[in-house]
Amino acid sequence: MGLLQIIAERVICGYLVSTGAKDVKIVSGFEALGGHGVDVVFTRDGVQRQAKVKPDPYFGTDSSKVSDRARVFYRANAESYAFEAVANAAMRTPGWIFSSPADDIYYYRVALTQQEDEIIALSGEPDEVFFSELAIERDELQIIPMKAARRMASRRPRMASRSATQPPQKTPAVPRTNIRAPMVRPASGAVQPCERIMKLGDQN
């Protein structure tokens, strides 16, 4: 599993806990815990949900930081989605966008200003340190129903190409969601909730 995936799953779990979700667990695709294409499971309002976490570092706006190759998770902003449509071209194995049993994709755009070695060191720290020291310049979370994303991918066979993953015009615009708040723990130790979140409607 990639480092950015590990970081994103931890951040999303912090957000879920802060917004009242119960039994939040990182399962990272293990069959016994949810199956391929499921990264996080949780319960909300008594219903278990499965989420595919998709981190995307193409969210940076500072050109000097973009050009600094040591900042591996700070890439120039791209107004598009990147879904895995094909896992193995030779074997014609479908990617997680078609095979995942997850209910929703938690598409997390993030621009991290730290270098990789710093992020690796932080990944092993307890939550109090991790959430307070992870240097997120900007981020955005979009919760996309898997069915809607799958239809989008079906209409665009070249989903492996980032330029081909622009959402259709009928997909409503999603405001930037600042989820840095869950990373800041007050003196009480409780995780602060996300200020704004929008779930893309499942289009028929």
C-alpha cells in the first residue's frame, strides 16, 4: 500500500469519528473485512457502510512547491478524477471502479507540503502528533456514490487517463471541503468536526 493511501485512510477515519460514525475500521481490501476495493468500514445511524478511499495529490497551487520534486504529494491542481478502470490490461482484469463492493468513494484531494521522509516519520506517530503536525496546505473531500462513479466510468472507457475523467456536466459542483479541522484536537482530546461536506447525488 502506498504512503499517501495510508495517510488518507487515517485522515478519513478521523473525519468519520468526528462526525459521529461508529465502529470505524481501516480494512484496506482484506477479504475477511470487506473485500477488494474497500478501505474503510463504519456504521452510521445503525447502518454499516463501506468506503473506497481514493487519495489524489494533484491539488497544489504553489508553482514553486510543485517544481520541488522532494514534495512527492504536492502536484499541480488538476480538475479531474482518476479512477482505476483496468487493474491488469493483459488479463483484462477490471479495476476497483467496477469490482469494488463499496457504497461510496471518498475522493480525497490533498496538497501535502512536507517531504516524504517527514511524512513517513509522522505516519507512525499517535493521533495527537499526526493530526497536529501533518502539513496540509489545502484539501477537499468528495463523497461519490459508487453507482454514479461506475456510470461515469462506463461512459469513458479511457478512465486510466486523467484528462478523460472530467465529471459530466450534470454532476453538481462540490464546494471545497476543508477537513483539516478533524486533525486539530482541542484540550478535551475530542476531534473537531469537518465544517462542510457535500455528497454527490446518485444520478438515475
